[in-house]
Amino acid sequence: MNIDLTGKTALVTGSTSGIGLAAAEGLARAGADVVLNGRDEQRTANAVKNLTEKTGSTKVRGIAADVGTAEGAAKLIEALPDVDVLVNNAGIFEAVPVFDIPDEEWQRYFDVNVLSGIRLARHYTPRMVGRGWGRVIFVSSESAVQTPTEMVHYGMTKTAQLAVSRGMAQEVAGTGVTVNSVLPGPTLTPGVQDFIAGLYDEDVPFEEAERRFMAEGRPTSLLKRLIRPVEIANLITYVASEFSSATTGGALRVDGGVATAIIP
Ligand SMILES: NC(=O)c1ccc[n+]([C@@H]2O[C@H](COP(=O)([O-])OP(=O)(O)OC[C@H]3O[C@@H](n4cnc5c(N)ncnc54)[C@H](OP(=O)(O)O)[C@@H]3O)[C@@H](O)[C@H]2O)c1
């Protein structure tokens, strides 16, 4: 299967690091014109430079904008009126006991993790329909189907993304545009690496910390290790491609089997 996205423009939100950056790399290697995004001008410019050097692609650019705000979404849309592939990846997470989460935090999680993707999809998807082809991908989480007790607000947003993407897929039925959610499991991004390293003594090598974290903290994982960002990116790149044409309205797991239900 040779995935060729030459001539397609792909926007990946939240792509200065982690899963978003890996997805952008996968799309760039498949030939797409890739637009990176983060909140900070300098971090976004650095990511563009690094990805350009790494892939040899001359078609990587960046737009710094906070997609958690209406102003940020408008800035992004003004700079980039059309895309063929939209990856709504930007997301935040933090452990907070559920009864300690104030109104503003519930709202902020909804704005950054859910409304960001809604705003962009609301603009870009009808235009994809007009051209008869497009891919909208919401990066959700296994937390969508197994609410994490330590971050219920995060779980709420990840479940909401499934409903939004399913509903949008229904709206564009039969148009050549597909809308799906991808559900990663625990993945070795820089933030997760720091989090796990912080759980154990300094002299514990990271490989041992990873093994212990998976055994103690994620015992249902069938993979028994953290997923690498490229492994998530591989599914995103496939879903973005021509080859996924019969997959829409779906919630697609790439979670190492950590969610115990057979279907999400
Ligand atoms: N890592 C995991 O184990 C895991 C598991 C399941 C699902 N996920 C999901 O995967 C997605 C990416 O997670 P990750 O672990 O790769 O995160 P990460 O390493 O923390 O990266 C988050 C990215 O989002 C950007 N970002 C954050 N808020 C933004 C905003 N308001 N506007 C624009 N960009 C913003 C950050 O860029 P700047 O800091 O430069 O702004 C960064 O590039 C999230 O939706 C997350 O829920 C992650």
C-alpha cells in the first residue's frame, strides 16, 4: 500500500510535539503539504525547521494560533482557507480530583479539546464536500471509553469528540468526505515521559520505569509498553489516505488493547 498524498494540504493542530508532530511527519512523508500549528510562534517555527530537515519535504509550513479560542481559529482559517485533511489533535490533560475541578477548568477543557475541532471542522468540512473529497480526523483517546478517575474533565472531552465526529460523518454521508476519531492509548510523548520519570526514583532507568508504569498503572494493556508516536501516526496517515475510503463515522483504536471492550 503506497500512500500518496501529493497535492493534498493537511493541517495538524497541536503539532509542535508529541502525537501531532509524528502525524505531521507521516503526512509529509506521504507527500502532503503539511501545516503545523502550536500556540507559540517560535516553537511552531522550530518545529517547521526540524520537520523540514528530517523529511526533506519543501512543503512544511506553520501557523501559530491558539485553537482553543475563537480568535485563534479565525486566525488559522484566515491564513489557511482550505485543507483536504484536517487532524484535530491539539489537546491538554492533567490529573485533578473530579470534585476539585472548578467551572473555568471544565470550560477550558471543553474549549481546547472539543470546541477547537468543532470550529475548524465547521469551516473546512463543507468546503471539502464542495470539492468531493476530504478527511477529518479527531484525535480522541482510550479515555473516551474508559473514563479516567484522575481526570474526568479530560475523559469528558474525549467522549464528546466521538459524538461530534460521528454526527459530522452522518451529516456528510455520501459526499466523498469521511470523518473519524482515532483513539490512542498511553503513548511515549515528552509530557508522558516526564510524568513517568517523576513517578520513580532518579536511579531507575526509563525502560524499567516504563515497564513498571505499564504493569502498575495500565495493567490492561496487551502491548505491555508505551505506544510510540509513530505508531499512532501510521493509523492517522492511513485514515487520511485514499485507502481508507470505506471507513467513516468510526472510532478507531490504536491503544495497544488497553481498552478492555471489544468494540469502542
Ligand atoms: N500522549 C498520550 O498518551 C495520549 C493518549 C491518548 C490520546 N492522546 C491525545 O493526543 C493528542 C496529542 O497529545 P500529546 O500527548 O501528543 O500532547 P503533547 O505532547 O502535550 O502536545 C500537545 C500539542 O498541542 C499543542 N497545543 C496545546 N494546546 C494548544 C492550543 N490551545 N492551540 C494550539 N496548539 C495547542 C502543543 O503545542 P504548543 O505547546 O507549542 O502550543 C503541542 O504541540 C491530544 O488530543 C491527547 O488527548 C494522547
